[in-house]
Amino acid sequence: LTMSETIDIVLPYVNPMDKEWQAEFTRYKRLEGDKGDNRFRDAGTLEHWFRLIRKNAKFKYRIVLILARESQLPEWLDVNANDLLVVFHRDFIPSSELPTFNSSVINCYIPYIRGLHEKYILFNDDVFMIKPTFAGDWFDGDKPKFHSDWMVFPRSGKLWDKNIGKCQTIISQLAKCNLYNAPEHGPLPRKRSLDLFLWSLARDTMTEALADSRFRKAKNVTDWIFSMFYTAFGFGTQERHPISTYYNREIISIPGTKIVCYNDTELIHNFNAYKANLHKILHGC
């Protein structure tokens, strides 16, 4: 990987305080879907996310911010910044699936963003780059690099587990093997050409899995299907040195890893206290 090669850092983001978004969300959530509050509440840490990327990304990058519509744009954001590209859902998601509040739909269609660089890293807004990070942390030469052992997902009745199981089934059929593992929750390196290759191999299956899914459904695949594809066919590499730490509880701290995920889940009961503590911690990074 040369220093002149740009890696996109892709961030899908929702501003739940946006009145236009709220009206649309309220209209559709009456009809269908998984409406867990923790999936759409905002800790107000987006400025920290941008600051830490710009401080610690020690490679040539561009931030690709994905929003539902113009009304989602943060007032403080300089949309003309040289390191930023703003993309709206209508720019890359089929109009038949819009509006969508389903992160799996959004993330699976990301390779169709016009002008997306070949190498990119998919982030979440609860995942922060707290220490200097280099291109070699994400790509081993030309291959996406995954850190530590993958998780074995149970075939439980939970919606997310069903979605992961659907991904595993599709890739197992393509690779003619039994795939049980899935990547850990955190930023995942991608290659656009490989993502589009998977789409070409399983277009009908993936299109059907993501269709008519404004909110998450059991039939959905998730973007983890791409990482599984890389692994099953040898397009990615793995090493057991962890780069990320994952928290999904109210008690959090600053870990020694380069990346940390402060995941907002149903296990966080006092969200206001959690939010205040999170801002305090991120101020110290």
C-alpha cells in the first residue's frame, strides 16, 4: 500500500434530532420494523469522532459521510473540507428501498457509491480512533486485514443472529463449505471491487434479502457478508493482535487499543449519565 493511495473512511450517520427525519421515521415505524430506542438515540459525539480521525489517521484518507437527506447535516460541519465527501441515501440505494432506517440496507449498498475509492474502512459513529493508526493496520498489501479471532454466532431466535445466519448460509453455498464465524463488532476494511463481485455472484439473493426492509427484518443480510466472503475465498488476512476494544455497558474507560467501540445497547439504563461520562472520556483522548 503506497502513501499516495487514498483509503476512504466511511461513516453512515443518523441525526435523530432532525425534525424532517423524525416525521418520516414516526410515519413508517407505525407500519413495521425493529424500533429499539437505543438504535436511534444519539450521544452527541460526532465532533469527537471527526476530531479523532483527523488526529490519528496516519495515512491518506477521505471521510465519506452518509446521511439520509440534507436536513441531517450537522451545523458545525464544513461540507467543503478537502478530506470530506457527503453522500445521501438517494445517491446509491435503490429508490424502491427508500426511505430506509435499516443500517443493513445502507451498509450493503455502500459499494455502489459513485467515486468510492477501491479501499475503504466502514466505521460506526460509536467507534473511535483513539491512537495513531496506519494503513497497514487495515490492509496487508492488497488484502483487507482482520484482527483477532472471529466470533461464533449462535443460531438463536434473536433478529441479529438470524441475519448473521443468513449471511453465513449464502457464503457457505458459494464457497461450498460450512461457515460459522463472523467478524467482531468494529471497523471493517473493504475493497469495493470485491464487494461488487459478491453482488454479481449473489445479486438476486441479496436484493431479495434487503427488499422491503425499512427496518430490520429476519430475512435481511448484513454488511458482514462481505467480510465472510473475503475470508471464505482467501481475499482477506487475519492476525490475532487485537486493534479494537468493545464496550456495551455503562462502565467504560480508555483502553490500550487503537480503536474503541462504545456501543449503546439495551444494557445501558441511565443514558444521560452514560452520555456525560462518554464525553468526559473522549475529551481526554
